[in-house]
Amino acid sequence: MSRYFYIDNEGKQKGTFSPDELQREHLRRETLVWTQGMEQWKRADETDELKFLFSGITDSYQTASPEVPPYPRPSTLHTAETYRPMPRTWLVESILVTILPFLFCSSFLSLLGIIGIVYAAQVESFYNRGDYNAAVESSHSAGKWTRIALWIAIGWIVLFAIAFMLFLIFVGTFAGLEDLITI
């Protein structure tokens, strides 16, 4: 059973409540509610699990705005003064520094970026559970492993460039192509 937050008549966030507890809160159809898994706040009468609250009840007026205001997602931090944004996840960066060097250089060491991907995937999960410190720690670890994989990729690219230059010089010396190389 889901636990819900709702916005009261004064615009304050309250929660968490089970659907049965919400019945005692005397919600109106247009009251905005949110539970984990929702992308944004919804009207209570648009939420399948809460429709039983309004069966047999008719509103004496029509609501003017079905539009959902952009309230922040609730967490265990209930006041606006303590709201902290989600730390950087590093997910896209860690995926890129893992896959691209592996494809271009065939370096198995670039697969160390997978560790960064694992930490990056944990950031949002910890943040949504309200464990901000763990989210920050995962973000730092994801960033560290992403940078490690990036430097490994740069190292491999430099090694390939040096090897290619040495190959050209070696082949050019024996083939009599010194003039082409010195251009």
C-alpha cells in the first residue's frame, strides 16, 4: 500500500498517509497528492488508488484548473529551507568513458568505468529514499571512477598515437620513404 503526501488548503505539504488515513483528512477531488513512483503531483481524483475516496461524492462546484503546479518531489526533508537538489549522477559520462574507449582502443582497462556506472545508478535511488548523504557519497565515487576511466582512455589514445608514429618512422626508414615522413 502506497504512502501519500498531499498539499493542504494553505499550500503546505503534509504526509505521509495511507489511503485510509487520507479518508480521515477529508481530501477534495482537486487536492494534489504524490507518492513514490509518480513523476509529478496529481489531483486526488486522478489517482486510481484514491478514487474510492470520492465514490458517491459530488462536488458542488467545478474546479477551474486541472493543471498541476510544479511542486518539488517530497522527500524526508519536509521544509523548503532544508530542500537540497539531487547531486550529479555522472551516469552519461561514466557510460561514455566506458564504452567508447573500449570500442576504439579495445582496452579492457576502460571497463573500470563500470564501477562508475554502478555508483552513478545509486545516486538517484539514495536521493529518492531521502538518504542525501549516501547520494552525495555515491556521486563522489561515480565521479572518481569516471575520471579514472577517462584518464585510462586518454593514456591508451596517447599510446596508440606514439605506436602509430613509430610504425610510420620504422616502415618509412626501411622503405626509403624518409622524405614523406619529414614533411
